[in-house]
Amino acid sequence: MIAVIGAGRIGSAIISALKDCCGDVRIIATGRRDETLERARRLGAEATRSNREAVEAADIVILSVKPHHFPEVVKQCGRDVWRGKIVVSVMAGVKLSTLKTALPGAEVYRAMTNVNVLVRKGSTAVATAEGDPPARGLVEEIFKCMGGVYWVPEELLDAWTSLVGSGPAFIAEIIDALVLGAVAVGMPRDLAYKSILDVLEGTALYLKSVDDHPGKMRDDVITPGGTTIRGLMVMESEGVKAALMKTIEAAYNRSIQIGNEIDSYAKRELKVE
């Protein structure tokens, strides 16, 4: 059985994906509110308010509560229920070393994903404290139900968060700017929005198919004195590429700061080092 501790937005997406991939899997989910529990039941999971009950019943535990609720979950469950469990944290900030100390005897993993898991097109990075732990393949199969899976060292998770976790918001902002530009030159907004989504999807599929530097595609589209090069000249003069690079850097630095604050809070509340 799989326990999803915290059946919020991401937790519910995990339940839904697992039920779609392997409908016979038993899932027990927890939540604080009646509507959270009812949503979990509609998705095909058992539901309970008791985190300890869920952990005791499960072989695999997915921690998807807000990070500042993690100490409360540990206190509710106690330290004696984790031994032999496979625990995957999708909480931001709480480090593997803290998880190992707070959950004695568990095989722990950290996974960072993004909102695109809601449509089974997520990108999930997974880190482990051990080189090749026994349940690695099982954990990978869980997240393959939701999109791509990449194994990374824990120290890359902040960079991953800045690019992949925050990336959908950055890309949505870029899409909105392109749509507004099209509206400014006379295109109906609805048409502009639908067409740029097609452009985005097609560009991603093409780049995946050729496995080449994106600059190659840019150069293939450019013609001497044409529309594309004129637009690119404006992007260059306005510093668009540099601004996007700084965007990732700013998100990365903030991820480190938040992670340190969250991990320190968890250690302090749980009295672990």
C-alpha cells in the first residue's frame, strides 16, 4: 500500500496518476479538511485524518504536506513507525540528512516536481542519500506515471527548483507577453493564445526529436533581412536573454534561502541534528 500524507494539489495529482497507471494499487491518503478527504476518495484512495494510521498501513509513504507541517506529522506518527518504510518527500527544503534522522530506519528519497504532473507531463528530480538503494526502481516507476524522471545529487535540487519547479510560471509569463504583442498588432487574443500554445508544443517536440542546441533551430528559422532577425534584434537590445538567466539565478538563490530556513525549522522543532 502507498500512503500519501497530505492529499493537497500535488498529493491529489500523485493519487490520480497512480490510479491511472495501475488501478489496482491501494492508496491511503490523509488530509486536514473534509473536502480534501472526499477528493481523495473520489480519486479511488482510502482516506483518513490519522497520519499514523496511514503510515502504519503502508509500505511506501509519500510526504506531500507543506514543509512547516512536517514536524507535526513526525510528532503525530512517532519515531517507531518508519522502520522498513520507503519514504519519498516531495516537500521543499527538508534535506535528506534531516529526513534520515527524523524517520529512523526508513529508506528516504527527495523528489522535486512541478505543477505539470497535473496533466501527466511533469518533470521530477529524485535524490537519495545512498548510491543505489533497493527501492530505486520502484520510486522511479511511481514518478514515471506523471512524466519524466531524472536522478540527481541532492545539491542540484535548488537549481532544479529554479528551472523546473518555477519554470511553468516563467514560461506562462513569456506566453502572456507574446500574446499581448500579437494583440497589439491586431490578432484576436483567443487566436493568439491558442496558436502560441501550438507553437510551444511543436517547438518542444521538434527540439526533443533532433536533440540539438536550440540555437540551431533559431538559425534555421532566420532569413536575411526577415521578420525573425528583426524580432531577435529587439530581444537582444532589450536584454531578454540576460533577464531570463538572471531570473533563474534569483529563483535559485531564493530556493537555497528558503531551504535553509525550512530545514533549520524542522531540525529545531524535532530536536535533531
